[in-house]
Amino acid sequence: MSIPYIAAIRAAQERLLRENPKVFVYGQDVGSFGGAFKATKGLAELFPGRVLDAPISEDAMVGLAIGAAIEGLRPIVEMQFADFSSVGLNQILNQAATLYWRTGVSCPITVRLPSGGTEGSGPFHSQSMEALYSHYPGLVVVAPATVEDAYSLLLESVALDDPVIFYEHKFLYYHLKTDALPESNLPLGKARITRSGLHATVVAYSAMVHEALSAADTLHDEGYEIEVVDLRSVKPIDTDTILASVARTGRLLCVGEAFPWGGVTAEVVSRVAGEGLNLLDCPPLRLNAKDTPIPFHPNLWRTHRPTAESISHRLRELLSL
Amino acid sequence: MSIPYIAAIRAAQERLLRENPKVFVYGQDVGSFGGAFKATKGLAELFPGRVLDAPISEDAMVGLAIGAAIEGLRPIVEMQFADFSSVGLNQILNQAATLYWRTGVSCPITVRLPSGGTEGSGPFHSQSMEALYSHYPGLVVVAPATVEDAYSLLLESVALDDPVIFYEHKFLYYHLKTDALPESNLPLGKARITRSGLHATVVAYSAMVHEALSAADTLHDEGYEIEVVDLRSVKPIDTDTILASVARTGRLLCVGEAFPWGGVTAEVVSRVAGEGLNLLDCPPLRLNAKDTPIPFHPNLWRTHRPTAESISHRLRELLSL
Amino acid sequence: MPPAPEPERPRAAYRAMLLARALDDHVARLYRAGGQIVGGVYLSRGQEAFSAALGITLQPNDIYGPLIRDTAGRLAFGQPVLDFSRTYVGSSLGPMRGRDGNVHHGRPKEGIPAMISHLGSLVSVVCGMLFARRFQGITGCVGATCIGEGGTSTGAFHEALNLAAVERLPLVVAVANNQYAYSTHQSRQFHCRNLADRAVGYGMSGHEVNAVSLMDSLETFQRAVDAARAGEGPQLVVGALLRLAGHGEHDDASYVDPVLRASPLGRDCLTVAREELLAAGLAGESELDGWTQAARAEAEQVFLQAQREPAPDPRSETWQAISSQHLCEFPHS
Amino acid sequence: MPPAPEPERPRAAYRAMLLARALDDHVARLYRAGGQIVGGVYLSRGQEAFSAALGITLQPNDIYGPLIRDTAGRLAFGQPVLDFSRTYVGSSLGPMRGRDGNVHHGRPKEGIPAMISHLGSLVSVVCGMLFARRFQGITGCVGATCIGEGGTSTGAFHEALNLAAVERLPLVVAVANNQYAYSTHQSRQFHCRNLADRAVGYGMSGHEVNAVSLMDSLETFQRAVDAARAGEGPQLVVGALLRLAGHGEHDDASYVDPVLRASPLGRDCLTVAREELLAAGLAGESELDGWTQAARAEAEQVFLQAQREPAPDPRSETWQAISSQHLCEFPHS
Ligand SMILES: Cc1ncc(C[n+]2csc(CCOP(=O)(O)OP(=O)(O)O)c2C)c(N)n1
Ligand SMILES: Cc1ncc(C[n+]2csc(CCOP(=O)(O)OP(=O)(O)O)c2C)c(N)n1
Ligand SMILES: [Mg+2]
Ligand SMILES: [Mg+2]
């Protein structure tokens, strides 16, 4: 187990830079420093002039990428933290995401968002912004939960002719490891049944997949087989795979690390209710973070976001309905 | 019928300025010009130094309002169009909406967003951004559908100690009129049963309430009584009123003018599925705008957003389930 | 269009100005007639000289990112006239196919990005196009874009100028200071002597010009574009003029100070340019009259044509915001 | 010649510097020991003179919006020392009650807004506080805030400076140019000679100062604060220094140019300030040693106290982001 999630992201970028002369990486401190999380370590030296430090100008960073994409390049923009993309959001939602529809010119940019909570990171270095980017038309929003997916989905994202938001999870950067990077993988747009089960389906994505798997272990000891669906991309959402799973289990819990109003869990639950009501043996449940900013102190943070424990708790509730 | 929706907004601001010396209005062209939509017409003359033109700096406009609120003022910020709040969004989501939770100091700012589609306004003068603002913790998001509500909800918004996003609909500005402004009204946070019915519930807000009412007229002629619930605020959502209505009708259609991924309709449907599954006689349906930018040409625009016709169509589908 | 030879430059620029004015007059007439133009109408009136001078100074392989009052610049740069009428009427054959309208049009693959409404956000896109050219070894290109004095207050504008300076991009930013941003006088928009004073703070060159004069504008832009092309980094050109119309045609602009209107700034740049051409012996009265007539005829013709073209049909519209069809959701939403 | 600073100012500023350094040293030790500080640790090292000089120059009813490396300025302005340790350890008794941490703290109702991470976004908030004071007829106040040279590249910074100039607010913006933004050298951040050259483009006054010197910093800030208070509008003060630590304590700053470290810019401002105080006869060796000891003891004490205080308890946490309880949703989410 030698390849962590962050190394897969670095490896995908190295491969992209090597194989496609149109790829470049732009972001704060991504050059010789290798990025705040070392996702571009060594790449500036390997590919001179193609891995470039940006000023602290998220709006202009995205704007530059869009212009470069118009001219045929394949920019990868690294936000230092997802949270700071809020000041680049206008270029993403209104410029990048509208370009193809308005002009017929596609906009193949990939914006990497180091996302999600870790201990002690607080309100502005922990956010999950997929709900904002998925709501607006014109973007593909990817959220890998595994090292293999981080690698192959990043390759696919940059190959795609459309703008992609790449939600990569900081908690998984070093925690999650694998032995080898995949040669092939499920395509972007397909969800994965990570664990199959009988009694209930948990739909999750990114770091929450692992919390869900660990909850499934707990519930297994209590005599329940929980199916875990890893969405892999949240726009599009692979509704067919979800419905097929719910058809098998009759019970649905959707788990997300984002804030509770709207977002992926609301979209998933409302699709299942709309398209698969008859498959449900009981009300579909959701579990999200709490409706406050993300707390700094670990005591609070551990309660703020869903965990294996709170998912287990909610699953028991679901199974008792 | 002499008081249009926009005049109610103006009247509320006049009253607020008159009754509370801490209120001021800040926005592009709101001064002697009276605002792009005349929501502040004459107010700069009536209240010298309290209705001020801002530079084209949405981020700083919101920042200024937050600072003023910290010092005890009650700022009303007018965005010229909701769409441009995307470049003020960071101050709204990360500064205003986190202030109370982080510091215990409340942030009584009201940000008025002239929202929603009108003919020929195109992708950047038509947006409905409530899903973005509701997703993040710390904001109240209000969406009046009537002249009376525009008036009383704006009064309440500015009186509230928390930051409020005031989603006012440009299509209603001049189309919708009433005879007199209300002395009292349902409080913020409560939905209204605008039309009572038996066979299905339509949950809507802002301009879509009127499309829903007109669809209900059509369906009435076809022998169905449709109940229409006007949310009035989308954060919070008055789930109790919705559930009570669905308990009566057994059928739910949720209609929004925003984009189809996530948003109010997903949140409402997933709440009803989660808390009122047994009340439903058939799958709950949604109707949103299409998943593209909002088109300029009226031919396209009329198809892009939900209308009385498409709501009627969807209702017939719902009633046949 | 090959670069215009020296005596031809002011002549070509003036013809672009005339055509822009004729198009504006025509669309304003249609708007006032009612029912023929949906949505807003934004005129270039007063900005034609400044705009055309930049457009004509660029070369065909350059990049030009026009804004709301740049019809003259677009025409001078070589954008087809029909794009203007087709976008206003929303023709399905226009570059925006009715999806976007009025002054929001462009041909990104031909060096003309299509502005979005958010002021300031175009500048970094032009930076990116220039960056991409250099990245791919394409040299000798200049990229130009325009913005009003009001748009300089946006964060996006600042970030892009600074980025252009750091990257030493061959960018020319034309700021049309027409004294007002909608109703807001420049005194509520910025507080420096002249916006060209911002150049030093970015480490770029600043130029001030009387934008009511075509000849002055031509000369200044030639200097700025040459400098950018010569590798001297980004150039900031600030023109002084007056908007000779409402913000849009819905606006009577009654807030404009009559003193300004009566000042040299308030002179019509078309009148001034005509005088300049005559004085320089670059054209004669009857030739100029002929151009004016031709421009009016062409403006009328392109609107007639666009209005006859099919409107977009919602049933044949794809309703897909991305090009990867297999990833599109909500097929029947 | 400006008036010599009265004797107590440099002495008080230096004591704030010493205490800030002692707090930094202590928190760095706790961080390296592991397990005692969660999350990042951001030190003021190298910026103490510049920061303290501003803090001490303000008056109690002024507004001070500090950023990440302003511990010295906070202390000089009068913020309680315990706020620092309590926020780092997340004490439930601290101003942020464990909800926010490390350098994100403040007391908005006492004129110290609590920064969010997004660089540049604090400046307009300070503008708003000043605006509100003037609006309510409170005169004679100054508002100051600090930012790194990297933060000047944000759109938010530009918008706020411009707004302050338009509104003629008594704002002092201190830019600490410590040569790097994280690993990024200033040459990739801006391209002008000195960021003070931006002042003219806003119509405000610009000041440059050697921020390694406490005396120079004191003198410059006195001039800037006086000018702001006298109604001369916003002031931009740009200090040159070097960050004498990593960006955070996780960063070894190996990218910092050794030539810079060896240059006068790389001198420790505490050493310089001590020399300055001695040379000016404002304090003697043994008094200064006593202050240093006292600072270390106080730093240790406030951490000991904060670490003994109760951590936040998720069960008693309200989990409500707004103050209007009746409008809170998701009570048990
Ligand atoms: C970010 C942003 N905020 C607000 C607007 C609304 N708006 C459109 S044009 C305009 C005035 C523009 O003034 P200026 O930049 O001086 O250009 P001019 O119209 O004078 O040519 C405003 C405020 C916008 N387009 N973008
Ligand atoms: C808008 C935004 N983008 C990115 C960051 C991440 N970030 C935090 S500190 C920092 C470097 C800041 O450099 P500078 O402003 O020079 O201050 P210094 O750390 O040198 O004191 C960056 C990029 C941020 N906080 N805000
Ligand atoms: Mg203007
Ligand atoms: Mg720095």
C-alpha cells in the first residue's frame, strides 16, 4: 500500500503533462514548491513552463484558464483550498459553464478543489462546494473516493471537452493508499457498488464512502448487510445504479459531508422518491453536516460532519422504520 | 389595483428609512437615479446621505454592509441584478453568514436580489440564486410572491438580526398589483396556502406561485382541485405546512424557476419523502427550469422555465399516477 | 482583413464608425417601434472613434475582446456585420443562435471572445488567450479588450491587469471613460486624477487620450499596440469621452450634466472625425456622404435579412449545456 | 522633520513585539511537540515591528482589522493576550469558543473584526465600520487593517481600496511586503516598483517604509494615521520586510533566497528594535532583559491557563448559525 490518494493526483497530472502538450497546471504555489499539498511536486522541473505559480487572484486564474481553453489548451487549475474558489466562482459558473452553450466553443478546463474537512481546519479550509457547482448548468462535478478513482477520473476530466470541477478530499490525501494505479476503470458518470448488501443502501461520495463502509462493518456485526454506492460523480448522478440498488434493498440513506440544505443528498433522495417510490419500503433518509460553519475544534468538528458512528446510528433508525 | 410589487419594495424601504435611523441603502445607481428598477425612487432626496450610489464592486459593497452592521447599522444592499451577486457571494457566504456563529455578533444586513427571468433578458440578467445562498449556513432566504409579502417580508427582513437574502422577482415588479399595503401579515418563516384543493399540492415560490395558480385554474376546468402552497421563504422552509397539505391531497408537485439540479424543489421533495412518505399516494414530482443557461430569445425562454402550461401538463401526469 | 495601410487606416476606421452608428440608429428605431427587439438595447454612441481606432489598429491574427459599446471596434476588426443584427433579433443563424442576445456576441475561435455581462471578467479571458498563444509558440500577437470606467471598480479587472503585468502579456486594455456608469458619475466611481494613473501601480505603461478625436485615438492605440507587440508588456489606454445616449435605450440619461454635454467632451465623435478626415485631406465631402449613405443602407439590409431568418425553435434546441452528450442530465426536465 | 515619537510609544511597541514573539515561540513549541495544537500555526516572526507600530499608533476608539501576522499589533492595540492562546487551543472561554481557531479571532464590538481566511475580504469590512461611525456622527476615528503583498492581488483588496478612496474614509491600509506569499516570490505576484505606487491610482497617499525598523515604522504610521484622522482620506503604507518563519509551522521555507536572508531585510526586527531603543536611550539593557523575561513568562502563563480551560462540548453547542432561533432549521441534522 504505497500510493496515497494525493500521489495518484500527482501521477495523473504527470501523465497528462507528459502525454498531452496542451496541458498545463496553474495555481498558487504549484510551481517549484509543488503545491500546498504536494500534488504537483517535481512537475515544474519535469515540465518547464507548464506548471506555473499564480498570483492570489482566483477570478483571474479561472479566467486565464478559460481563455487558454478557447485557444485549445487543457488547463488544470489548482485552488489552494476549495473554499477559496468562492472568489473564482463567477468565472466558473458564468463564464466557463456558459461558453459551450452560448458559443458552441467548448471549455475543457479542470478546476481541482482540495475539499472537505480535516481536524483543526476550521470554517474556511474545510468546505465541500459541490452543491454550488452542480446546481448551475454547464459543469461536470467529479468526486473520487478511492485512490484509483482519483487517478482515472482526473485523467478523464482533463480529457473531457467540458469544464470539470474536481472535488478531491484532503482527508483522503494521505490516509488512503493503494498498491498500483489502474490501467482501466469505470468511466466518469458511473457509480460503483462498493459493497453489496441486502437490507439498506447507503449512497455516498468522496470521504463519506469510507465512513459508510465502516458503518456497514458495524451493522454487519449487528446482522445487517448494507449496500454502499459510491457516486464518483455528483453531476451527473448515476440514478440508474442507485435505483437498482434501492430495488434490491428497499431502504435508502444518502450521506454527504456538505451542509444540509439542498445539495447532493436532496437531489438523490428526491430522484429516488420521484422515480423509485414503489421501491422504497420506508422513508428515505439523509445525513449531512450540521447547518453551521465547519468548526475548528476537533470535538465540535467530529460532531459536525457525519461519521461512521452517526451513519450507523442513522442506519439503525432506517432499519427500524 | 394601483400598487405594484416594485412600489411595495420602495414603500417598505421608505418606511424603514423613516422609522429607523440606522437603516441605509447602498447599491449601484440607487441614489438620485432611484435604481435600475426604481425601487429607491425619490428616497435619496427624502433621506439625504442614506441612499448611496456604490461603485461596481459587489464584493466591497457587501463587505461595507457587514462592517456597518457590526457597528449597529441596518444596511440594505441592492444588487443591480441578482446575477451580479456572484461576485459578492464570498462576502455573503463566508463573511456575513459566518459572523454570528464565529463571534456572537449578529449581522443584520439585507441583500436585495432582483431575480428571475423576463423576456429577452438572457443568461446574465435572469438568474435565481436562492439554492446557492440557502445551501450555506447562516442566511435567511426570503422569496415573496405577492405585493403584500414583498412589503411585509422586506420590513421583517431588515428588522431581523441575521443576514437576509431577499429574492425579489423582476417579472412581478410591474405585472403584479394590489390595492393597499398590509398592516399585518403572516410572519417570515410561514408558508401560505394560497389556494386550497383536494387532489394535489403544488409547492412553489416567487413568480412560480402565479404560474401554479393559473395551472390550477386550468385543472379546475378539468375537474381537479389543486392546492397551491406559497413557501414565502426558502430558508427556512415551512415543512409543517407542506406536510399538512400533502396529508390532505396525497400528491405533490414542487415547482421552481431555478436550475434542476438540487435547489428548493429537491429539498422540499426530499423532506416530504423523508418525513411524509406515508402521506403520498404517488411519487412526488418536480418541475424546474432546464439545465442550460437562461436563453435570450423568448421562444426559448418560454420553454426553458416552467409555465402555467408546463405545470398543468406535469399536474396531469401527477394525477394520472 | 490585412492591416490597413497608413492613409487607409483613418478612412477604414471612419467607415466602421459610420456603420456602427447606422446599426445603432436602426436598432434604436426598431426598439422604439416596439415588439421588434426584445430586451435591452445598448448603443455605442460617442464611443465609436475610440472603439474603431483600437479595432483598426489590431491585425487579423490578434485577439479582440469587445464590450458593450464596441460595435465600431468589432466592425473595424473585421467581425461580420450580420452578427450584430442577428444577435439583436435572436436569429437562429447568428453566432449566438438566440441563446444570448443584444451585445453579447463573439466568435471565440476567431479571436473574438463573447463577453458575459459581469464587468471585468473578460480581461483575464483575453489574458488566457494570449497566454495560450505564447505557450504554443505563436508570437507577434496582441490582445486587446475594452471596458468602461465603471468596470474598473471590479475586482476582476484588477486581478486581470495584475496578472497580465506579472506574465508580461502583450495586452492592450482600453478604458472608455464616458463619465458615467449607468447614472453614476465617475466621481462616485474612483478618486484618482485619471485612471491612467493606475498603470504605474501595475508596472505597465499608461496612455491618456482624447477619445472624441479619431486621429488622437488612432495615434495613441498605434503606440500602445506597437509597444505591446514589441514585448513591452501590457498597456493601459484611458480615453475621455461622453456617452451620447442612455445607458440603454430605456434610459433618457437625464442625469447627464448639461455642462458636460456642451463641453468638447460632448461633441459627437463622428462629426469630429469627419472634420479631421476633411482637414487632413483624407477624404472629400461627397465621398464621405457616400459612405454615410452606404452605411445606412447596409444597416437596414442586415436587419432585414436577420429578421427574415428563422427564429430559434425550442423543439429543435438541444437543451444541453455541455458538449459531452453522454454526461447530460435532465433530458426531459 | 517630523516630531520625535514620545518616549513611551516605542517602549510599549517593543513590549508588544516581545510578547508576540514569546507567544509565537510558545505555540511553535507546542505544535512541534505534537498533539497540543490542532491545525495550522502561523507566526508573525519578522513582522512584529511593522505590526506593533500600527497597533500602538491607533487610539482606543479606533478600528483595527489585523491579519495573520499581526499578533504584535493586536497586543499593542490592546487586545487581551488570552485571546491568542485561547483561540489556538480552542478554549470554550475564548472569543471564538473553539468554533474558529489559530489566528482567526477578534472582538468585532470592540473595534477588532475577526478575519476570515479569504485574503482581501477584511478591508471592505473595516471600510463599513468607518462608514457607520461617520454615518452616526462619530468623528475622529481611524480604521486600520493589514495585508500581505500576496493579498494585494485579490479583487477584494482593489474594490475596498477604491471604495475607501471614493468615500474618503479615514482608512490606513498596511501592506506587509515580506517578499513571499507562501512559497511565491513577489516577482510572481506583482510587477510594479513598489506597491506604494498603487496609491496614486486610487487617489490616496502612499508611504514606503523599512519595516525592519521599529522607529521608521512608528514614524511612518504616525504620519499616515494623523493624515487619515485629519480627513486626508485613505493612506496606503507599504513596509518591506522578510518573513522569518515558514508560511506556517509545517513549512520549512527552504524556498527563501539565502541572499535575502543575509540582507538587511533579513535582520530580525526585534534585534533591530532593541538596538534602536538602546541607541535612543529609551531603555537600558537590563530593563529590556526584564521585559523579555516577563514576556516569556506571560506567554507561558496564558497557554497554561487556556489549556486548563474547558474545551467546547458538542452537546452544549447550539449548532445554530443565526441568532433568530425560531428561523433555525435542521435541529437534529
Ligand atoms: C459585476 C457587474 N455589476 C453590475 C453590472 C450592471 N451594469 C451593467 S453596465 C453597468 C454600468 C457600466 O458602466 P461603465 O463600465 O462605465 O460602462 P458604460 O456603460 O459607461 O460604457 C452596470 C452597473 C454588471 N454588468 N456587472
Ligand atoms: C483568496 C485566497 N486565496 C488563497 C488563500 C490561501 N493563502 C493563505 S495565506 C496565502 C499567502 C499569503 O501571502 P501574503 O498575502 O503575502 O501574506 P504572508 O503570508 O506573506 O504574510 C495564501 C495563498 C487565501 N487565504 N485567500
Ligand atoms: Mg462609463
Ligand atoms: Mg507575503
